[in-house]
Amino acid sequence: MKKNIRVVQYGVGPIGAGIVRLMREKKALEIIGAIDKDPAKAGKDLGEVVGAPDAPWGVIVSGDAGKILGQKADVVIHTTSSYLPNVVDQLMECIEAGSCVVSTCEELAYPFRKHPQISARLDAEAKDWGVALVGTGVNPGFVMDKLVLTLAAVSQRVDSARAIRIVDASNRRLPLQKKIGAGMTVEEFGAQVAAGVIKHHGLPESIAMVADGLGFAVDDITETIQPVVAHAPVKTEFLEVAPGQAAGVHQIARGFANGVEKIYMELQMYVGAPESSDTVELAGNPDIKLTVPGGTHGDVATASVVVNCIPAILAAPAGLRTSRDLPMCFFPPSAKP
Amino acid sequence: MKKNIRVVQYGVGPIGAGIVRLMREKKALEIIGAIDKDPAKAGKDLGEVVGAPDAPWGVIVSGDAGKILGQKADVVIHTTSSYLPNVVDQLMECIEAGSCVVSTCEELAYPFRKHPQISARLDAEAKDWGVALVGTGVNPGFVMDKLVLTLAAVSQRVDSARAIRIVDASNRRLPLQKKIGAGMTVEEFGAQVAAGVIKHHGLPESIAMVADGLGFAVDDITETIQPVVAHAPVKTEFLEVAPGQAAGVHQIARGFANGVEKIYMELQMYVGAPESSDTVELAGNPDIKLTVPGGTHGDVATASVVVNCIPAILAAPAGLRTSRDLPMCFFPPSAKP
């Protein structure tokens, strides 16, 4: 058995940096390289780029993906874009280096409906190279899909499923507060939605995963994006929202089978939410409900899910996997590879 | 691909009967035989024994395990005893017939500490025959272990874990109400505990599974069993409990690492409980909590978990598996094998 699991980080933005810091705590992991084209990061020490107290680490961030992937890591952690077509070449390069991949690309979490050809291509290539890849994170990847399917393990019959995630974004990073439109006028918000800028990615992917896992013949997935409008002023560390302005997003996605709504997913992510929470409800035999009071913190939880997934993806059969297939669990810091 | 998954039911008590009724609803499953030595059942039609509205099914319950197992089912559902040493020969016979096994034997759920030799023997035999076996159910197998480990997927660090299950037994079957000591004097209850009659099995197994999954070096597992004493009269469909009598069991199990409590599990199962609930709490980064208000109904959920586990055990690598390894999910009634 190898002494260490050799890891490369592909993309050192805020999520990638959080993942890197968490990976550093796992004895079984050796971070052998990092890729980022940003000139503010390339050439710098990875520990310094991610703000680690024990920096420098002696691992230099490189803009040359081919060079770093050529080191043939056991697994590449990929955090560069939400859109699968944008990253398919990056993923193929990882696969062809013989590395497993865990990616936060939301469209990779369950890509079979929106991108059937890319899915088939990635699956075939991964099988050819004997590696597995998965797109995961907290949402999509956990709270609105894996947790729904896990709860369904105690169900004799499921008629419909609901997942509601309310996130108070008040203490989240500025890019996230901006990304959800906090502080915009309702008109600006609408324009940003129309331009595709404001959007949480992944609800249709979660709907598709749940539909297939519960055996629902969902033939139509809809999605709406509206602002949560502030009724009172909200002030965060970074910005202020006046009454009447957008405080964040309110997205609703639905899955219909033959005109009947079978899956409902609602995401409210805004500054000033009274309380965060995740709720899953299954109607059937029995009716059953699960709540995570206080919710799961998106950035913290995404880093967790991704890093905790590393042993599972290394153990998985070759090919394109999803969090539906994998036993989601914890990666103890002291674990041996 | 085969048209059907061929299943044998081994043990047709209340839990086995519930499993059989649920299996009947899954299009992919063909129940080819059933084993029970009880003369009141052997020789009768399985559908009639389990009270199915569409009986008879043309499947006769047999007391001859060898004959039924000789039909080489794809999977045997085994529900005969809580004690692993009592059933190891039955499990070996299933394995040697080339069948995968899903068993409700609580001690099989995570048998490595209490029964290391039997565990090794079952694992080796299963690998020799190319089949997988698992012990599972709602508890152990789901609410106090798998759900804990699944929730830990969003954790960066886990310092300790708690699982608390409160079950109102008022509407459960009479054997269960008797098994938990409802209606006994406190002295009778104590005697029945001492005799090993009153006990919910599986808490130490859940502790061991969680300890290994979270990387806790648990070196001591303790367990206490006390009565829940009724303060007011309780009346169920089957029995009455007077104030001062036992209404049910209160079990607490703890896992210690080097003298420090790392895992706490508490089970209260009694008639007249104000509300059933399952709660999981992880202390660490982040602190996180999950609740199932109303709880998971033991008999309904055990049948669910067992039947839903069938596709996963058929897909699992050969050997002795646990619910820790398997993706717990739902088995859609319309699913094809």
C-alpha cells in the first residue's frame, strides 16, 4: 500500500483554498501540486495563497496544468467552474493523466440530462484509464439530493419529495453576497438573472438525481429565480441592503412526471434570513421529515464533502460516478491510506 | 441481465413477514422460497402466512433450509435471531449456496469487535463464494450509525458524536411492548434485564461503527439498561401500565477513547412517550445537528432498510459488508434488476 494519497488542487479560488486547508489536516494526503492561471497566484507558495498559518509549504502554484497533472496524482480536486462544457477539457486532461477527480462543478453532480454526450464521453474515458470522477459538494451533492435519497432508505413507498434550504448569507464571503444580488435594486437583480449572472447552480441536477433514485419518471424540470426583497435594512460586514432592495435569491425548482409535481426544491439564500435550515420531506409510507436546524454552512460543508469523498472515489469502480452511488462519509484526519 | 432478482426469505416472524410483504411490491424481485421451522407456518402458503390480500402466492414455507437454499437465490433475507453465534451456521449455509445475504441479526451489523473470529470466517467464506453479506436494519444499521456517518460528510472535524432515539411504543406490536418490559414491576424488569431477556440489541455495534467511521480510537464501550418508570397510567391496545411500573427501556451506551467519552447513544423505547424522534449531534467544526421529528417507525423502517439494501448488496464487492460501506438508498418498486 502506498504511504500517501497524492493530490493536486486544480483551481485555488475561495472554495479551492478552503479545500486545500482542510486537505492539509489529513495525514493520509500529500498535496503535490496546485494549478491556477491567475497571475496573482501562479508562482507563489500554495500555503501562502490559501493563508495557511504554517506557510510556506514548498508547493508552488503553477499556471501550467499539463506539467502539474503530469505528476500523475492519485486524485485531482477540481474547482474552476460551474459549467460542465467549460471544464470538460480540464477533466479529460486529469483523466488522461490517470488521476481520479473530485470536482465542485455543479453541472457534473448529475450531468446525464443536460449533458448526455459529455457524460458518456467522460464515463468512457474514465473507464479506459481506470479512474473514477465525481461532481459533488454540499448543494448539489449532499443536502438536496444525497440526504433525500439516504432518508428514503427508511421508506417503503415514496410518492413525492421536497427539499428546502434556507441560508442566511449575512456571514458569508463578499463574493457570495454579491453573487446572490444582495444590495441590488429589484430591476438590477432581474437584469443580472436575465444575464445569467445571478443563479445558484445545481437544483436541476439535484432534481434529476432524486428522480432517478426514487424511480420517478420525471419528464419536465422547471426552475424560477426571484429576489428575496428586504423589508427592513440589513447590514453585513461587507454591504448594506435597504428596504425594497434585493437581499438575495429565492430559487424554486420542480420535477414533474406526466404533469404531476413529484419533486419540489426551494433555495432561499439571502442576507438577514432569521435562521438557516435544511429540511427534507418525503410523502409516502411513512411520511417522514428530516431537519438540520441551523443548516449546513455552504463553504465549510462543500470543502468537507469534497475532501471526505476522496477515499470513496479512490475505492469506486472506474467511470463517471455521482454522490448517489458513493457512500458519503467522513475522512478521519488520522486515517491511513 | 437476468429478468428478476430471485429472493429467499429465511425466517417469517413479524419482521420477516413485513419484509416479505414489501418485497412483493418490487417488480424486480421474485420470491422463490421461504424458510421457517415453526410448524404453524411450514407447509403453508407464504402469502397466507404474511397476511397478504392477494394470497395464495404459490410459494410454500418450508422447514427444510437446505432444500430452499439449494435453489440458489440471488439474495437471502435472513431474520431469525439477534445473536450472531446462533445464526452463523445459517449464514454459512446461505453463502455456500452462492447467495448474497441481508440479515437483521443485530450483532452482524458491525461484528468485528464482539465476534472477530466469526467476522473473519464469514468474510473469507463470502469472498470464496463471490457473494456479499450485510447485517442491517433501522437500528443498528441506520438511525444511530449510518445517519451519523452520513451527516459527518459535511464535517471538517468531529470531536464527539451523540445519537438519541426516542420511540413511543404505544402503537407497536404486542411482542415488542412485552420485549421492552411494559407493564412489569421495576423488580420484574430488573430480573428480566439480568436474565438477558429485556434488551435492545445493537447499540455497541452502532458505537463501534461510528467510532471506526469517525476515526475515534474507542477502547471501551459501556452499556446500561434501566426501566422508564410510568408516572401516570398508560393504556395501549394490548396492555396497561400502572404508575410505578415499567413503561419500557432506557438504554445508554458510551464509547470511550483513553477515558474520554467520544460517543453517546441513548435509546428510550416505551409506551406513552410524548413524541418519537431521532436526533444526531456532532460536535466539531461545525457543530451540527439533525433531527427526524416523529422518528422512524422501527418495524416499518427495518423492512424498508432491508429491502432497499438489496440492490446495494448485489452490487457490493464480495465479503462481509456493513451499512457503513454501502450507499443506503431507495429501491423503486418499478426498478428493473
